[in-house]
Amino acid sequence: MKLDDIRRDYLKGGLNREDLADSPFEQFERWMQQAIDAELTADPTAMVLATVDADGKPSQRVVLLKGVEDGGFVFYTNYDSLKGQDIARNPQVSLHFGWLPIERQVIIQGEAEKVSGEVSDRYFQSRPRASQIGAWTSHQSQPVESREALEATFKATEERFVDQSVPTPEFWGGYCVKPTNIEFWQGRASRLHDRFVYRLEQGRWQVERLQP
């Protein structure tokens, strides 16, 4: 398969230092709202989460951002999943937002830590009931005999919690990624893209432009 003929230029805008907010969180919220308003995708909050296992092998998967709070980026998952196991061994992770229709990327590096049980409970109870049942059903990342076996477990879990609220599983909850670096990437013509990185140094955010 040859793909070298697939080529285009990046002409949707630019990013200047004076355009940036002093806080990377404020800058991120601006871009997130613009991505939502542009209706780029059904999941503008989708982000790639990269982790490293005990042998140093990286892996990636898409998760959904559920909040920017307490100085970090929050998502929820099964703590016993492969990503949960990776984070338990090495909490250094990377997040990537690829809003390619508007020629933007955001790359975040930081440390993942579990949110409190109260925060996880509050979010879990806000989820649709079917999603709550699904969290109890799936032993995430573990082998399963068949689709039919998975659906049978879901049905049994529905019956287990019939006529009662679904509690938050002990193995399920949130992580907050506390960033040390946040890069904002804007495509530009001739591949001279605009890249600005916020680095946390001695408790303060410093901004510098990177070469494309």
C-alpha cells in the first residue's frame, strides 16, 4: 500500500503567543469548547491514553475525558484493566487529543492518581443504569468465551440488582492526570506548524514555542 500521494496543506489558521491564556487549563477549555462547537465528531472528549507496562512496552487506547478539575484531567475505568495495571506500576502517562478537522492537537504528559471514592461514586451514580450494569459485567481486558457468554453475564447482573440501585464496584473509579507538560499544536502551511508547550517549573507554568 502506497500512501505518499495522500497529501494536503494545513490552512485553517495559526496560533500566536499573544493568543494563549496564561493558564494551560484555560487554554485547553477554550479549545475544547471550540471543538465541541465545531461538531467535529460524536466524541470531542475522546483522547488517546498511553501507558507503559512492567516490561517498558507502551500501549494506547481511547478513553473519554470526564472533567478538568483539581488541576488535572479526569477519566474513569476499571482499575483491574490493563491500563489500570500499567498505571499502578508506572503512573506516568500521556494523553492526546486529535481534533484533525480543525488541524489541532493537544498533548499532555503527567502523573495519574486515583480520585477519591466519593468522586467516583458521584460520577458512577450519574451514569445510565445500563452502563452501571456493564461496569459490573465486564472483567475488562480479560478473555471471554463468546459474545453470548458476555451478554448472559449482563443479564444475570441485571437480575442481581433488580429493584435496587447499582452500587459502585470496588474495582472501578476515576483517575486524575496531573500534568507537567501540555502542548498545543496548530497546523500551518508548508508544515511550519505552530507548537507551544506549557511546562510546570517550580509551581509555575512557563510557555515556549517549539519548532515544527
